[in-house]
Amino acid sequence: MSRIGKQPVKLPSGVSVNIGPESVEVKGPKGSLQTRIPRGITIEQQDDAILFHRGSDTKEDRSLHGLARSLIANAVQGVHEGFKKELDIIGVGYKAQVEGKKVVFNLGHSHQKEVPIPEGVDVQVEKATHIVVTGHDKQKVGQVAAVIRSLRKPDPYKSKGVKYTDEIISKKAGKAAK
């Protein structure tokens, strides 16, 4: 039995779930999300909890059991509380600013880099070097943060670049002078 899949997902107040034959729609104060149900997994709602059952004990069904529970739990948390990723820009002259539906970065390249902001995600730039990405879809928030970080990954020698706020970069020693 899957340790993750057998745990029920508790529904907080203000969150409603509509279970269909192939997908689950979760609605809450932050928005609504539609999540596909993998084949072989059945979902039922009991009072204020959602339970997950698998049809067989094959390796594929066992792996999808925990996956389905995690996806629905993330959807419930997203429409109730939302998700947030924070990034820091480190380097002289490195900065960011929001212009309409895109974020413009100056990261030491010969040109500016632009990242479009997708629907359902909000990007705020605080102090020109601190970026906060928020939204109700965990996958979209993480993807936008990863795209921003990939523009200038942190350098282990000078510690310059874009990094997650809670990320620890171990600094390497430079070439020893003779």
C-alpha cells in the first residue's frame, strides 16, 4: 500500500471539489484548478476529505496512487493558500523590473533578458534585486521561478547570479596564485 496514496486529503472550508470520470476540479478563494486522474485510480469524497483507491497492485498503479494524491493535495493547497517562490539577484548592476506582462532583467549580458508572465502567476520585484513569484498552480510557479533562475545561474566563484532565497551556494576557492 502506498504510504502517500492511502492518506486522505482534508478539504479546508471554502474549498469545493467536483469529481468527474477523468478529472477533478478544485475551486477555492484563490481560483480553480483542473487535475487529470490517472487511469486505474478511483477517487471518492467522504464529508470533508478525499480518499484515493487503486484498481490493481501493478507497479504502474502503485506509483500513480501516490502521484494522484499529491497532485490533488497540491491543487487543494493552491486554491486555498497559494504557492510562493522567492529569488535574489546578486551582482553589481544586476536588476529586474516588471513591465506590463513581462519581467525585464539586466544581468550583465550585452542585452536585456525578458520573461513573459503566464496567466495565473504574479511576479513582484522588490528592491530591484528580490523577486517573488506567487500563484495557485504549483507547477506554473515553479516553472517561472526556474526560468528566471536559468537566465544567470549562481556562479560558485564570485557568488553572482540569480538564486533562490533559501538556496545555499558553496563558494569555491579560485586558482591559487604562484
